[in-house]
Amino acid sequence: MPSAGGTTTSTAPAPAAPVALPSFGEAVRVWARIGLLSFGGPAGQIATMHRELVEERGWISETRFLHALNYCMLLPGPEAQQLATYVGWLLHRTLGGLVAGLLFILPGAVVMSALGLLYAVSHDVPLISALFFGIKAAVLAVVVQALLRIGRRALSTRLHLAIAALAFVAIYAAQVPFPLVVLAAGLFGFAFAGKGFGAPAAPAAGEGIVDDLFAQGAMAHTRPSAGRALKVLAVWLPAWFGPVALLALLTGPQSVWTTIGSFFSVMAVVTFGGAYAALAYVAQAAVETFGWLSPHEMVDGLGLAETTPGPLILVLQFVGILAAYRDPGALPAWLAGLLGGVLTVWVTFAPCFLWIFLGAPYMEALRGNRRLAAAMSAITAAVVGVILNLAVWFALHVVFREVREWRVLGLSPDVPVLASVDWRAAVLAVGALVAMLRFRAGMMATLGVCALAGLAISWLPA
């Protein structure tokens, strides 16, 4: 426009302010905070990360956060820990992913080591047994709440509901292996993308620091390449399998160490759908196949995992502790239990870093892919059926003292012996369900109250 002196001036747009990532030190502090506050199972942990990373700090947009979460839900293993690793990798490359993933695990793993060993030594003490009597009822309520929460989100159509129902019948009554159930659901969703499955949301413009850097072409480390993929495999496959192979050579293929390492390595590959889905597979194998612990002890382990920070799948560390504690070989039992827990944690979480560092660059290149979204949608629906199986399994072993197999039409579901009902456990379970579902009581409060109530009524005759 003309100036006072008659000359014409133009106003050029101000250059965009340079976008800077948070410092590595700041990110470490945030990841440590998330790791220490990550109670409440996967839903609570993901909500904590969303608040810290998206809402309060704006490090990553809502759209990219959900895209990363969708990928992590497609993977075997704990989606919340993998999501932390993914975002840490976006922010600060491989070192950032390592720090984010490890800080998400370590606080809970340290606590679980102490609680697991204490349980192995003293759970037969009447006082401890009474406390866990109440905790079991609360754990059943927690699983039912997770079933309803995930079901509301995942079962949006009749097709999704049918997939969930078929998955439940397959795993509960027909004993179809869990990995086959998940694989079949994923293949079905992939093949029939767009026919009953919602399309993924269109990517939005950058709304966070990471997104702004993508728009500026400044995220070169996220670009996939064959060379980078080979390097990741060369590092993480030996890191994962090396300890297992070494233990097999030193202790023999039938030792508890080799069994723990190989079993939980397989589990890390096939347990899709997060901790609740993994538990259905692990509980069956740990209780029925290996005899490492009883059904009631498995429920106790989940109760301990619910009260610690970090991923709920740390309940597997509890299983590893008891397995090695009860078969220590030449080691002191407490040391064997501690090492069994460490080995379980290693083979459970080392693959999680492999999945992220190997696959995340390709997922960033495939944002908005319809078939991947459809496969995830079908798998999530199947996982609802698997979690229903877990809820039924817990209910049978918490409320009834005796369960038997019923054979009908080629199926063999477990059914309770009605005369073996434990009214004390039933009352506590109903009370926990009402508290959490009707009055929205928090998980930690419900666990605490049920533990004290169990202490009060466990002495009464069943």
C-alpha cells in the first residue's frame, strides 16, 4: 500500500518460526514420569501418554498418536509400552525409543520382582492368603470392566460382534489355539476391507511438533530403507534369542530356564491384543501344560500386576518368578526366582523394540492404508471374544472351587460344579463389579477395599 512519502510497500509474510524438538533431557524426565504414573492397565496408560504428549506438551498430534496406537494394537505384546517406544523413536530416534520403552517397564519390573518373591515365600501365610482372597474378586471385576470398555469401542457393527462371538466359541469351547484365532481374524479383515469395516480417518494437517517437522521434511530417520531394516534385524534378533540359546547350551533343552525363555519368546510373537488377551494363552499353558502355578495363583499374579506401575503384561514376570523359584536347580530358590523373572521380562520386551524399530518407518509411509485398518479392526473384535474367555475363566476359578469339562457336539467347554460355589467369593465379586461399573470406583480403591473385605470374611465357612 502507499506510504506517507508516496512509495508503495508490500508486507511479506513472516517466516515460520523454526520448530525444535524437546531436548533429550526433557524427554527423559517426561518418560520417567509416565513410567511411574502408568497405573490402570493399557487404557489408563494410553490416556496418561495422551495427556502428557498430545494435550499438555503438543509434541505429537492427535492423528499421528492414534496412527501409532493402531499399529501397536496390531502387534503382539503390550500396546502401551510399544506406543511409548514409537513416540520416543519419533522424537529422538533409536535412543529415544529405547529410553521411552525402558522407563515404561523398569519401575513396575522392580516392584514386581519384590512382590513376586515375597509371594513365593509367604503366600501360604494365612494373612497373605486372606488378602489375596479379596483381591481375586476385584481382579474379576477389572477384567469385566476391560471387556465392556474394549467391546464398546471394537464392536461397532454386527460383523464385528459375529467375529467376537466366533472367537469366544473357538477358544473357550473348541480349544482353538489363540494365535490361529487372531491370525484368522486379521486375514479376514485384510481380505474384506471396506465390506463392513470402517475406513481409517484421513490424515490431518500437522498439529504437533513432530507433525510440523514432517511437513518441513526434517524427519529423515523415519524413512524406510532395506539397509536400515537389515541393521535392526542384525542387532535385535541376536539380542532377543542370544540369551535363550546360551541358556539352552548351558542348562540343557529341558531346563526351566530354556523352557521359560522359549515359551515366552513364542508368546511374544503370537499374543496379539494386549495383556488381557495374552493372559488367556499364558494362563492355559502355565497352569495346565507346565504346572508352574495354580489357577488361583495366576489370578493372584494379575492382582499384583494391577497394583504396580507399568504394563499389565508384567504378570508374566510373576509367572517366571514362580516357575524358577519352584525349580531352582543348584541355585538358591530366591535367586532362581529373581533370575527367572528377569529372563521373562527380557524375552517378553526385547521383541517389542524389534517390532517398533523395524516396522515404524513403514507404518509412517503407509498412513491411511485401508486394508491395515480393516485387519486391525477385525483383530480387535476377535480380542473381545478372547477377553470374554479370560473373564469366564477367572469367574469359574474365583467363584467355584470345582470345574469340570463338559463334552457336547465335539466341543469341550469347562463348566462349574454348582455345589462348589464359594458364596464369599461371589459376594466380593458382585460387590466389586457394582463398585466399578455402577459407581465408577477406581481400580486401586476397589482392589484395596476388596483385599480388606477378603481379610474380614475369608475366615467364615464357605
